[in-house]
Amino acid sequence: MNDDQKSKISQLRIDPGAKQRSTGTMKLIFIVVTLVAIAAVLFWQPWATEGERFSAGKGKTVVASEAKPSAASAKTTSASGTNAPAIAPTPASSSNSILTVSGYIINRERIELSPRFMGVVKWIGVRKGDSVTNGQVVVLLDDTEYQARKRELEGRLAQARVGVRRAEIELKRTTSLVENRIETQRALDLAELDLQAAQAQVQALEGERQTILTYLDWCVIRAPITGVVLEKLVDANELVTPQSFGGSRGPSTAVISLGDPQDLQVEIDMNEADLAKVHLGQRCKVSPEAYLDHSYEGTVAEIAPEASRQKGTLQIKVQIKAPDKYLTPELSAKVDFLGQ
């Protein structure tokens, strides 16, 4: 190797000091790039107080707040041509609703028909869900015993009336004899007393007959209202009684229960903290939970005079105006109490 070649190789050799300076510069650049990346990540990190940041294109940043966007801001975003996702509005409740609670639909009056005496069901002419009218015969009790007692009393009553007729004839004859001075006044007095006794016996038997007729009438159970059979509690040939003797296997104390489907209320256990917002006669909007697209007008019809200490609630009843087939007793319903 000549001197020229050695000179060229010496020129291509890297100075160790320069090499050390180049390595330090690279480390500095790496640190700067790392810091810039960390700052960028922190800048794009969503914060709870600012909402979510996302790129809107063309170097713009959009903050999606949790608050509902106004109409003006929505138009501005649309006009700018951004691809930000739309936020669906939350349905608003009635503008004049001051309180919304849930309760249960009930019949204002639930009537259970019970017998007036112990007897056996001879016939029952309704089933659960049947419609009935006021005065319609729904149950017949066995009246064999009372029919027999009625015939017996009618025989005794006829005999007593014959006794009255005999006493009247005897009194008339005695009166004639006393006028002709054949009989004494004492005979006339006794004849009058015999007639009064016979008449009293007829009156007593007529009272007994009326009692039997009343029992016979009670054997026919009629619907006291126009409504619907809510429950059928007995069957034919089953023993019923007006009072319970205890135990779960005793005779039934009711035959059927009735309710008026046009007379419904919503029963609510109102929290005591909300009682100041409710008053008698207050207008309400009732929506059954099963059919929320149906709503009905209502008014506060009853506020219980006593609260429940255990639950801290007071019972409120809202009368429903013009109920229809979509309102089923014992199902839940939402009630909006309206302001003035």
C-alpha cells in the first residue's frame, strides 16, 4: 500500500470524539420526541369535566359534552361538515308535571256476596269475568227445608183463621143471648176474649210465615251492582256460611266477588317527603305500565287520614275518569301529578 492510499483511508476514519458527540445528540432528540408524544397523549385524554375529545377533520377538535346540545350548536356542527356522532335527545315529561309516582289499579269498591245463613249452593250461574247487571240472579241456595216449613205454616195459619171465624160466630150468638137476658155478661166477655186470642194466633203465624218467606228470598242471591265477576269462590253443592269457624278447610264465607270496571282508582303509597305536592281534587295523568301510549285523566279522590309509620308513607287514591279495557285491576300504573 503506497502513501496515497494510506492518506485516503485516514481521511475516512471517524474521530472517537465526534462519534461520542453524535451519540449524545441522538439521545437528546429521542428525549424531546418522547416528551412531545407524552404531551400529545395528555392533550387527547378525555377528562370528566370536559367530555370526550375527538377529531373533526381539518385539524379541528370537537368536545362532546354530556349536556344536551342546543339546536343552534347542532346546526353549526352540521354546516361545518364534521363527522361527529349525533346525540339523541331524551324524551321530556309533561311540562306541568310536578311529581311522578307509581301505584296499582284497583276497583273503588270490591263487593263480596255472602249468604245470610248456612246453606248449600244449589246453582251458580256466573263464571269469573262474566258481566252482571244490578238485580241479576247469580246464585241459588238449597231452599227445600224452608219450602217445607212454609207449607206447614200455611196449614197452621189456615187452621187459625178457622178458629177466628168460629170465635166470631160464638161472639155473635152470645151477644144475642145476652140481649135476650138468656146469658150473662160474663159469657159475652169470654166470647170476646176468645175472638181476640184467635186473631192474635193468626197474627203470630203470619209473622212466622213472613220470616220463612224472607229466608226463601235470601236463598236467591242477586248482584247488587252492574259490573264484572272478579272471582268465583264456590261451586254447586258446596256448603257456605256467613261466618268463619277458623281453619283453612272450613266452609266458604262468600260466593262471588264483584267490581265495577267503570269505577277504577290508582292506589299509591306516597312518600312523606312528597306530600306537600299533593292535595284533594288535584288533576293527574294516569298511564298503565303495560300500555304507556294510553293515558287517562284523573283526580286525587282520597288522602288517607293516617300514615304508615313503618314505611313512612301515606296512601293516596286517584280516581280515573273514563276507564276502558286497557285498565286492569291490580296492574301497575304511572301517575303524573299536574300543577296549576
